[in-house]
Amino acid sequence: MSPEKVMSKRQAMRAKRQRQARMQRLGMIGIIVAGALLVAAALILPNFRTSTEFTSRPNANDNVMGDPEAPITITEYSDYRCSHCGSFVFETEPLLVKEYIETGFVKFVYRSMGSWVSEQSLLATEASYCAGEENKFWEYHDILFANQGANFDMTNFMTWAALIELDTEAFRECMDERRYQTRAEQDSQDGNALGVEGTPMFFLTYSVDGVEKTRVIQGAQPFGSFQREIDAALVEMGIQ
């Protein structure tokens, strides 16, 4: 083989090795970038859910759901930052809706303990009441509980408002005015007056022969605990 052909072959092999090295470097960069994105997703996505597929609420009206004439009213005192409250919302409340609220036995009212866990809890309550102006209190309530790990700040409040198709300009105006601050604080004052010592706490009220009675459930109890108290109250009223 002539010296010229040997040199040409060596150059070709050198060029091939250089291309392979560049491809390997690009591949490593791609792996590093992909890994970084996966780590970022692992850190961010669990704390930011965008799904709006939540429990439907019968006869929803602001922070109330159920038949207005239902024989039993359950009032919950809660906190959007409370993990036990979140467990109740997604594990027990759907069963209550199906068994007692849809069937007309229970009217359910959500109230907050204001800044019980943090000042962000109070702002979240105000945001849910602002959403209630468009009768989307429960949708906003659910998306707040679904994103308990995220910051409760105006950036996220606005993002969630858009996700449930609120009038975002009206919503921002409501929040900027702190329109429902007094109402949220009143929730907390009423809860304190009732002796709320932790969240969630539930008050079942009903009447027997014109006398108002109350049963209390403390904490995110399983559905069976609610079932026992509701059924006992219905028996006491002569409905079951």
C-alpha cells in the first residue's frame, strides 16, 4: 500500500474516532440533563397537582353542600395546611357524600381555623371564599388540599384559579382587597368558641322534639366513625 493510502486511512480512522468521542460526550450530556430534569420533577411535581378530577358536590352553594333541609348538619373546622384534613377530604369525605349527602340526610359545611397552622392557611381560606363568588368554592378547596406541599402564594393561587376556569381578574381583585379576611378570621373565632383543639374537628347538629343536639367527632376518623354517629342521630330522630 502506498504511503499516501496509509496516511488517508489513518486520517479516516482518526476522524471516525473523533466523531465517536463527540457522540459519547453529547450522549453523556444528554444523560446528565435528563437526570437533572427527573430530579427536578421528583422534587416539584408531587407538590403541584393540576388535576381537577375531584369529588362532585351535590347542591353546592358556596362552602355548603347537600340538601338545605337535611335533618343533620355537619360543620367541619379545618385547615388547608393540615395533612389530616387532607386525608379526610380524599379518603372519607367521598363516602360521606355518596352515603349521606347525596341521599339527603346530611348537609355539610366547611369552615376554616384561619391561620391555625400558618398565615398561608388564612390566605388559602380567603382564596377559597373568593372562588365561592363563582360557586367554585369546592373546586378550589380540593385543588388547595391536592397541593398542600406547594407554596400558598399569589402566583399559585392565580394558577389554580385559571385551572378551574375562574374569572382571574375578578379573583385577583378579591384577593388584593382581602375581601374575605374578616370572614376567615370569624371562622376561627367561632371554632375557638366551640372548643376546637385540633383540626379537623366536626360538629353534627340536629333536633329531637325541638331540642338541638350536638355530636362531636375529633380528627380524621375513618368513615365508620361518621357512620355510627350519623346513624345514631337518625335513630334518635326516629328517621331510621
